[in-house]
Amino acid sequence: MNFIKRLRVARMIPAILLLPLLAGCTEMGPGTTFDVRSNIAREQLSLFMLTFWLGLAVLVVVCGIFLFVIFKFRVQDDHDKSDIPEQTHGHTALEIAWTIAPVILVIILAVPTIRLTMLQESETARTADNDIVVNVTGYQWWWKFEYPELGITTANELHIPEGRRATFNLESADVLHSFWVPQMGGKKDLIPGQDNFLWFIPDEGSAQEEPYYAQCAELCLGAHAYMRFKVKVDTAEDFDAWVAGLQGASLQKVSADPLVQQGKQAYIQKGCAGCHTIEGQAVGNERYPNLTNYGQRSIVAGLEPNTPENLATWIRDPQIFKPGNYMPTLFSGAEGEEEQIEAIVAYLHSLGVDDLSQASAER
């Protein structure tokens, strides 16, 4: 095998070694934009597919011409190498053709792009009476969701009903963030000092047991990769029940269980109440997640299931789940601290829950 052939084989080795990585590609992962569940996401997917097929058509034409020229005009063994092929510089028909073709492609893409942009932005000046309005604030590195018309504030867990328009008023408390729910449509930046707007209508039948994956899509330093949240699309009945549960003042009563009472005291002693608000019990700082009715939430820090084990891990060392976050490590492993952590977990899981044993079973 001569040197040239060996070089060609060597060039193929990286491609062969990288080929198994294609096994990791899937259309239906948690961050898919192909399994769409809202009107806006469907329009965006249609525009993407139009762009893809037009791009593929251009690729086929260009590669086809390229291969034709290579084989049609390849050098023959008996070819006189001093013979220069006929040149086509200044060919008027070709110049016009490859000038007009891109213009036509741009027009084909511009029309649906403008239509989608107008659809997304046309209703920014008003909100319909039946809309679910959510004020979204991005922090390093968590999400606050406030329902002003319902009197509800949550963190990292968004509930919306299927078949109703959800409108989101987007703002950032610090740096640039980006609100992105892949299956529902997006993205839209959250910019300090600027109010942005996003809306979509979850499809009828899009309610499901598992929440939809969502993520900050703008590099915001530190724990950006962990700035995730969950979107739960509910049926109308389930959404109304969720709202009623969070609005119920009686749900914030602290259980008489001694462990829960101990946890409330440890929560205050460790300074947690200085940061986190719990309606009727503690007024914290709005820059930190509101823990009202925390026992009804399904995730810890926007990442892990809200089990006693995961919550204890988060309280013990917040950097394990979300490296770079601003929550201080309050425990050093001293004697008796594990009991305090267990009590705080019991206290937080009691908030918004009538029956603690039932709540644990549901999680």
C-alpha cells in the first residue's frame, strides 16, 4: 500500500471511531423540539422542517453538480494535460440563475418566518380574560413563578392548564437568562430592566403525569447548566384543585408532630427564615425561593424528586446537586446535626400537606 492510500485510510479512522456516538441521538429525549405540544411549538417546528427540506434540496443540487463535474471532466489516462478546458467566466445565464435562486429561497423562508413572528408578538399589548398569567423572574440560578391573579408564588415548578392560553411576563433579577420549554415553544430572553413577553396554548390532551423538561437557555455563569425547572400541564380540574390547595390558608398550619415542631425551631435557628418566605410564618428575601406550601412540590432545587432523602442531601450540602449556587452550607457534620436536618425535612414536607403519611406515599 503506497503512502497516498495509507493516508486516505488514516483519514477514515476518526470518522469510524466517532460513528458509535450517533447511537446517542434521539428525536424524543426530554429536551426534544420534535414532539411538540402547543400551537407556537408546532409553528416553529413547521418553519424548521421547511428550512431543513429546502437546505437538503440545495445540498443535493450542489453535491449533484459537484459529482457530475468530477466524473464528467476527470483527467483520462490519454488526456493531454496541456489542454485547458473551455472557460465560462461571465456566463450571463449562470450569473442570473445563481443570483435569483437564493433570492427565491429567502422569500420562501421569509413569509412563514414573518407570519410566526407576528403570531408570537401580535397580542403583547393585551391579555385575554381567560389567560393564565404568570410573572417569571430568573435568578442565579432558579426560577420564580408568580400568579398575580391567583395569589400564588412558586419556585422551579410551573403549573398551567391544557387548552388555555398561558402568558408569561419575563424579567431578570440579575443577568441574562432565557426561558425555554422545548415542547411548548420558546426561547425568549429575560433581560435586566426590560420586560419581555411569551405566550403559548398547550394542546388539548397534553396533560400528562410526567412534567415537561425546561431549562435556562442563556449562559448565566456558575450553575447555569442546573438552572432547570419543570412544567406540569394539568387538566382543567387538576389545575383548579392545585390552585385551591395552594390558596387554602389552613394548609400552612404547622403539624403538631413533635419532629415537625422541632424542625420549625431548627429552621429559624439556622437562619433559613432570613432568606425564605413562608406565608404566615416567615418573611424572607424575594431573591430566594418562596417555600410556602413546599410539601406540595415535586422537585428539589429544580433538579431532583422531592423525597426526604434528596431534601436532606440538599440541606446538608447544597453544592452536591447544584455546584456554584448561593445557598450556604449550614451544617458541618457536628454531633446532633443529622437529627436537625431530619427535623427540618419533616417541617418543610409538612407545609401545605394535611396528611404527612399520605404525602410521603404520594412522593
